[in-house]
Amino acid sequence: MDGPDLSWRERRILRQIELRLGQDADLELRLRTMRLGRWDGVRRALRRLPPCALLLVAVCAVGLATAGVPAAAVALRTVCGAAAAVAVFVLLRGARRRARRGR
């Protein structure tokens, strides 16, 4: 724990809260049987990934899907590559600004 220890009064209040929560049978049941939904794990993983990584995966998927069509593939890869480069540039510029501000 960062900072000073809890005072006697704060520890007493915390103990009372824990006792009340421990006596709540409905809460206990819900916590014991709680399960994640089918897509919750995927959503959490996608939220943790930076947007540029998601964009890179999308560009690679489009590139693989259009590999057999030469003219369309070249045009699509060029547009997607340019969009990816712009997105990475914007994200890096934003990260530098936040770093300068001390975030």
C-alpha cells in the first residue's frame, strides 16, 4: 500500500463493511457463480490492444483476402497501407504530446 497506514477508525469502518458484505448471502451466491460471457474475454483483450495493432491486423487480413486478385489487391493494399501509416503517425504524435505533458 502506498502512503500512510489506515487509522484505527478507518480500520474499524473497513471491518464493519467487510462483515456486512460477508453476511449478504445473495451477494455471496452471485460472486461464487459469476461467469464471464462468451465474448467478454475477447472484448477485454481487444480493449487492451493499441488501435495501431488492431489496424495492422485488419490490413493483414485484407491483404491475405485479396492476394489472388492482382489489380484490386495492389489498390487495396496501397490504400490500407497509407491509412495505417497515417493512423500510426497520429497515434505516435498523440503519445508524444501526452508524454510531454507528464501524463
